[in-house]
Amino acid sequence: MARVLSLSEAKTHLSKLVADLDKKEEELVITRNGRPAAVLISADEYESWRETREIRRNRALMSEIKRGLRQLEKGQRFTFEEVFGEPLRLRKKAR
């Protein structure tokens, strides 16, 4: 669950709040006059959100994802080779 702070509290503790975001991976809702005004998230979380938004905007990709989910619901499964046309080659672990 997201933490909630007033704008004045956020201003006072901004440096610590930003440092904590990286460690705790949480969202911070900042309020103004008691109402949500902004959300502070880590740079990693923001990048993840951007990637998700780009995927959701791509209609062709979303159609493929939905088709794949329907296939899974029907119990259809595919091997790596069926999907990619070549066998899966496992990498040897470096010692």
C-alpha cells in the first residue's frame, strides 16, 4: 500500500524520501489540501511503467498477448521449437 504525505511533508523530507524509494520499492502519494496531487516512484518503477504503457499502446502486440492467453485457457501449450522454429540451446555455466 502506498504511503501518503502532504506536500509540505514531502518538501521537508524529499531527499530521504527519494533514497527510501529505491530501497523499499514503494509509491508515495503526495497530497495537496488533503487530495492526491502527485505520486513519487523510483526511476526503476517509472521505467517499468513506461514499458508497460508502450506494450498496452501496441494493438498488434496486445492482440497477440490476448490470443496467447486464450490458448493457455484452452490448455494449448507450445514448445520453444514450435514457437521459434529452432531448438532451445542451454548455455553452459561459467566456472
